[in-house]
Amino acid sequence: MSRLFSLALLASSVVAQAPTVTTVYSSGSTQSRYDIVILGDGYQIQEQPRFNQDVQTLLTSLFQKQPYATFANYYNVHTVFRASVDSGADQPDVTPPIYKNTVYDATYNTGGTARCLYIQNTAQALADAALAPANEGRVLVMVNDSRYGGCASTFAVSYNGSSMAEVQIHEMGHSLGGLADEYDYPNQTYSGGEPSSPNITTSPTGQKWAHWHGTEGVSAFQGAGYYLYGLYRPKNNCLMRTLGVILCPVCREQISIRTNAVVNTIATFSPNTTNVSVSTPNQQIFSITHFVPATNNPVISWEVDGVPVTGANGPAFLLDSSTMSLGPHTVAVNVQDQTTQVRNDPAHAMRETQTWQVSINDPTAAQLRIPSFSMSQVWAQPGQSITLNAQIVNDGPAAAGPFAVEYFATTNQNWTPQSLYLGADQINGLAATQQLNLQRTVQLPWSLEPRVYYVYAVVDRADAVYETNENDNQRLSAFVGQTGPCGTHLEFVDPLTCPYDANSVPVATGGVVHPTVVAPCAVGSYYLVVWGCSGTTPGTPIAPGLTVPLNRDFCTDLGLIGLNGTWFANFFGVIDAQGLGRATFSLPANTGLQATPGHFAAMLMDAGGFSAVTNPVAITLQ
């Protein structure tokens, strides 16, 4: 009894033994290479040397086969050895059944296929694989059993008999290359859709690999993917069909692409930060090293802002900031692997790119930007006041002289100086690293439409300040315009005009302004816009209870005489479907009129006579 107890303790100690992690093949950092992890199942503690030898046998064979021979320095291989209580694997399909106590519970006849050797304790295998320095999800399991077998899913599993290396490399074709089996049993005719695997197809001409046709006997051969008919393989024979033969070009290409999709062939780069600041007129050297084999004829190319640099095809590139505009730029280098193993690479896995974000700055330049911009409300009616809140920062390095912060509203997310103008804040200057919080209350126009408005704060639209970057001087917010109450108002609808109750025209050069009647509840009524140059009080009575806020004078008579003529277009008209009366005052140059202040006002008329008057708006001839 004591002997049995001692054996039990021995068995428990073996299972509890900490696993041994070893890097058995190292090509470089785990960050840049494709890391493979190999586990052992069914190896007792005293059989660890056998496991180590099996691993070396596999690697020797692996790196003698293409495409692994070409890309040998793209891989790292780590082993994790955890001893099992028993040697071998479960064989539930023999008589009597054989069951072994192993760490990953390797079992033949998985899924009812006698040769399918796979592990059942995948949770433990995943946990042990995670002990390795890194892995790309490609974990191999060597099973210490002489019965032929292997299978692949999450893990590539193989026995360790005489064909071990061939079986394991075949299974790696599945797990690493995403390849399908190319043998044609046990089924007859395939009737499904196009398989996702790159090496089998329903096309009798093999269009999926047409770029390899005629190379090494590649064409289309019926019988693949476990079906005798209806599926085609690229070559008459391949390792994915028969052990002991080489992988065909189609399979080699896929393994090459999948390997390179993980590997970063640019080993080092300088500057070793991806954000670089260069002060003009200085120069900056960018350089890389890579490990693409020389036999693959690698090609290096450099780009600045997406444009290839002529003649720049070496590992180093000199950027001359004096030839660059101030502000952000992108410098990129591409290393293109031109291996003959790959002919079709739509995802550009064989090209590695290193990119730097470069800021060209001038010590004498300022850098204005708007970190935040908001409004006091989201919903607003015509004529309502809203508050705009803008934060302005000067990142330097130089101070900014006087500039303006202007506000524009647009309905299509593309502001222009002709957009609805909400006014401006004039800033005397802003020191380097200084922050300014602006708050501006503006009255919205009476002609505001019920729709979404995008509001922009725009700093230094006139480019009065010399800046490192002129492309980050705006910030967006938004509000929803609503239908307002009935009323009759007059305002100017002109670019860069705010507030909307005053405008001016130079008498020397002339100009055009647009006094606009806003009467949303008087669609179809007549309107008349009149001019006065002698004040707004006491005004001119036109009907009981209605007084136009203008005093009749020379300007009034001039406007009435020229009504709807060249100077006073549409000063008399009908309120349109949008509730607007759109008038235009066009003053020619050098008319002989004197500079004078004045006002426009308007009145409405319906079938019963005069029905409403508007507020006056100032018009100055200057």
C-alpha cells in the first residue's frame, strides 16, 4: 500500500512540475519576427531529451523546404516542455483501448478518423503556449507516439515517428498557411460554394491561381478537399496531398504572404520616434535597416507626403526643411520584397512601410489653433441671441500679432466668406503658449431657416499672423434653426455683415447691398422699401397706428422716383414663399452723391391697405 502511495506522489510531482521554456531558434526580436511555439505531449520527464531532439529534427527539415528556407530568418521558435505521467497518446479505436495520462490528452481517431491525432486539453495547451516570449497563434504539438497520425486546427499536432517532420510541415500548411488538404477521399462529388482556402477551387480552369499556370506544372487537377470530383487542386502532387513531396507554388505563396503579414522586416529606424519636429532651415536624416534577404531583390523607396522622391532608393534619406512648407508632413519609406515565391499580393503583405509624422516649424512663426468651440444652445429661433464660446491657443514658438476670430454658419458643412456671418472678435495679440477664452453673444438673423446650421469659428482668416500651420485654424459646432413667431423685420443679407441692421456703400467705388424684408406670415403681401437720410423720428404716419420710422426727404423721393430701377431693384415687390422680400440697392461709382448716413425701412400692404411696418436699418454712404 505504501508503494502505491509513493507512486501516486511521484506522478503528482511530475504533473505539477513547472514547465521549461526555451528559445531554440532565434532570428531577432519577438516584435518583428513570426514566433512559433512547440509543445510536447506524452513525454515523461526523463524523455525531455527525446522531445528536444524531435524539435531539432523538425526544424532541420522545415528550414530546408521552401518557402521556409527563403524566410528562415523571419521566424523564432520557442518550446514549452511540461512532462506527462505516461508516454504516448490515447488510442480509443484499438482493442483493447489504450488510454494515457498526458498533459494535453493527445488522442487518435479524433472525429472518427483513425489517423487524426489531436489534443483534448486545449485550455492547458493555450496556457502553456502563453508562457513563451511570444506567439502568433501558431502552436505545434509533438506527440511522443510511434503510431502514424496528425491533425490541425488551433494547434498543428503530429506524432514523432519516421514521417514526423513531413506530417508536421503538412499540418503547418493548415494552421500557418490556411491551406486545405488536397487529397480526394473519402467523398465523391462536391456540390457546395467556392472554398475560401487558396489552394482548392470549384473552377475547372483554376482561375484562383491563374498567375502560376505553367510554372512547375501548375494547372487545375480534379480531386481535392476530400472530394474525388468537383474540386480542383493546383498541381498533380503537393505536400498538402502526399507526404514526401514539395509544396506547390500556390501553397508556398500563401505561406510566404501569411508570414510576411506578421513579420516587420524593418528592424530599426531612425529617428526612433514616429513624431519628428524639424526647425527650418535645418536638415534631418531618416534611415532604416531591414532583413529582407538579398536574394529577394528588395527595393527601397522614399515618399514625402505620398509623393515618391526621385532617386531616393537607399536605406537613408536627407530631408531639407528649407524646401518644405511649414506645418505637418509625412515621410515614409517602403521596403518591397520581390521574392519569386510570391506573384500575387493584393494586400501588399510583401511590402513593409515605416512612417514618420514630421512637423516643419519656424522659430519666428506662431501657431494658432482652436482646441474647443461650443454654443449656449442647440435649438434657436430667428432673431434669438446665442452665446459662442471659443478657446484660442498659440502653440508658438513666436508670439502672434493682431488677428480676428470670425464666426460663420452654413447649412452644408462647407463655410465660405459668403456664408451667414455671425460676427468677429478682434484680438490684439497672443503670446506663445498663451490661451484665450472668448465668449461672444450674437443675435441670429430674422431670415434664419428652420434647418441644421453648422457653425465655424475661424481664426486669422486674413492670414495676418505668420504660422507654422495654416490648415488647423477652424473648429465646428452646430445648432438647429426653428420656425419663429410671426413678425415683420428688415435686415441686410450680405456677406460679412453683422449685425444685420447696418451696412455701408462707398460713394467713390460704389457697391451693392441687399435690404431684405422678413415677413414669414405675410406670404403674397406687397412690400415697399423706402430710403431716408434725415433720421428715424418722428417718422412718417401712413395709416392709423402705423408710422414708418423714416422722415421723408430728398433720399426718400430719389428712391421712389427710381423704384425698381437700376439703383433700387425690387424695392417694391411681393413677399415670396419663404416669407422674404429680396431688394437690392446698387450704387454706381462716382454718382456725385455726398457721403451721408441714412436708413432703409419697409412697409407691407394687403387688400385693406398698409398692414405693417418694419424696423429701420442703417445705410451709410461713405
